[in-house]
Amino acid sequence: MTKPSIGGNRTGRKLGQRVKKKKLKASSRQWLNRHINDPYVQRAQLEGYRARAAFKLLEIDEKHHILKGARRIIDLGAAPGSWSQIAAKVTSSTEADIRVAAIDFLEMAPLPGVKILQLDFLEPESPGRLMEAIGGTPDLVLSDMAAPTTGHHRTDHLRTMHLCEVAAHFAIDVLAEGGHFLAKTFQGGTEADLLTLLKQNFRQVVHVKPASSRAESVEMFLLAKGFKGRKTEVEASEA
């Protein structure tokens, strides 16, 4: 007779278990309790993803189909690497034919088929090194970048929105026509200038909150689909 899984899940861990380390602060204990009992954390471990964030990308793709047909992908703010894992799989990227480039100022363990740059994306040389690493024009630019939080909502929002804007300009500079751009932002209102920029350059712009993004989290994702292509100098002057 097969023994049933513990607590109704496939990880062998009971949902609702508590952290017993007595020296933890109450806030740390609360975070750990939530983390170890998070079904997306358990599913990520079971399916071999480095973080629960993998399911945010997969859920967005299930509805918006941004991974289909992608041949080259750039992943900004990639650590610990779950989005890059997905990118390498869908592009069939290998060490002999790198089709995914990932960048983060944090150290990342190597991933097969992914060129990892430990570098701040805001450094002047970062865009060029990413394009050199990927060896061609990307069909998808992903950004999970977020500035370190200060606890002040407006400040955190503005700092992360700045990263989103820089990522958007980069995507417009490098994407293949028809490509897509996905970036993390925070609730609190997306700046009008950024939305205008994206709507001018993409066929569809939407905000997305996947189910795997915690309900209490202020994060959202800004998705721009169908890059219209870069204007020539003549077209730009006539606009």
C-alpha cells in the first residue's frame, strides 16, 4: 500500500509547520514560517527551479505567450536565476550556442546555456556586454530588477521605477521587431512618461499581477508586447 504524502503535498513537508529556533526575532520567524509553508516555494524545490519567481514568468506566459518562438533572451536582475533557467530551456540555449544572457550585481551559480554577468546593469558597459554575450538580437527582454527597499513606499516605488525606465529604453534599443518586454514595477502608479514611451514603441501595454505574486506584495509586472521596430533617422525627423 502506498503511503500518502504528508499534509496533502508532494514535498514531504507538512503545511503549517512552525520554525522552532528560539533566537530568531519575531519578524524573522514570521518570514521563515511563511516561506517554508509557501506552496510555490515547495513546488519550485520539487521542479528544480532556483526560486518561486519561476512561476510568475510561467503564469504570465500562459496568458500572454511571450516565450513562444523566442530565440534569444536577456534577463536583467536575474539572481538567483529561475527566469534564466526557463529562458535557456525555451531557446534551447547550450554552452556551444549561448542564447541567454543574464546580469545581476549579486553572484549567481552557473547555469547551463546562460552567460552570466556579475555587474550592475546601470554601469555604462553593461548593455554592450549583454549584447556581446547573447551573440544576436533578443526577442525578449526580462527585468526582475528592484532597488533595495528603504521601508518608505514612495521612495521604493520611485527607485524601482527608475530601473524599469532604464530597462525599457534598453529593450527599445536592442529588441527584434515583434519582440516583448516584461519588467517588475511596484503598485503606486506607473509614470505617464514611461507608459507613453512603451505605447509608442509596442503594440500592446498591460499591467499583470500573476497569482504566484503574493497578495500582500506591492509588486506588479509591466508587459509591452509586439515591438514596432526602431525608426530610421529619416522617419524620426519626420515624426
